[in-house]
Amino acid sequence: MITENQAKALASLLHEIRPRWSAPAMLKLLEKNHTHPAPFADIAAAAVSAARDPLIDTPGAFLHDQRFWPQETRKHLPRPAPCQDHIGEPAHQCRCCNADYKAGIRPMDMIGRHYDPPNIYEPHIEDNKAPANAGA
Ligand SMILES: [Zn+2]
């Protein structure tokens, strides 16, 4: 369980540790998971451990990544939600979404969620015309 005060405090602490994780985004994530069954002390410890891990990119990864939780809390963790775009991948650490994010074709907040990227290769009529010097 996460109260509003706890969420605010933890969101700004995580932002201090990991500047790329904005406090408002972290607050939103913590609010969304306010019914988490673990005690707040364990949630805070797991979140800080994840923020200190340079291999962790996704802010919400700690919620399901068992490595960050005390042994006795692990069995109470909720099952991770599946990625909305990639079958068999957990939403919080979808490898496909992370690859898209690193390639710059998926925003970080769309990792694990359905995302339709803008089609930058959409053909335009002008592009189909032969160049002026064609056949010259
Ligand atoms: Zn995915």
C-alpha cells in the first residue's frame, strides 16, 4: 500500500537518484500501483535499488523484478502485466519495447503499452514523381 505522502516522497527521491525519471512520472506510476500488497518500506527499498542499478531503464521495472525485493516479500508480488504490443513479454521490461525506445521510435512512457508510431515513411505523391533529370 502506498499513501499519497509516501508516493510524493518516493517520487522525488527516485528523481534525485535517477534524474531521467521525472518526479511527476514516478508519482503517476506510484499512484497507479497504490494498492501494491507489499509494505511501503519494501516498496521504497526495491524502488531505490532499481534506481541505483544502471542496467534498469524502465522506472516501473522494480514493481515486478524480483531481484529488488526482500526474499519474504517476493511471493506476494503481483504477476506482471503482459506487454500490449509484444506477446510473451512483461509490460514493465519488454525487451522489444526497450529496443524501440533505444532506437528512438517509442517514447519511454509507452514501454509495455500499445503504441502506433507516426509513419515517417508515408509516401507522398511528390516522392513518387520521377526526378526532373530522370532519363537524362
Ligand atoms: Zn513491448
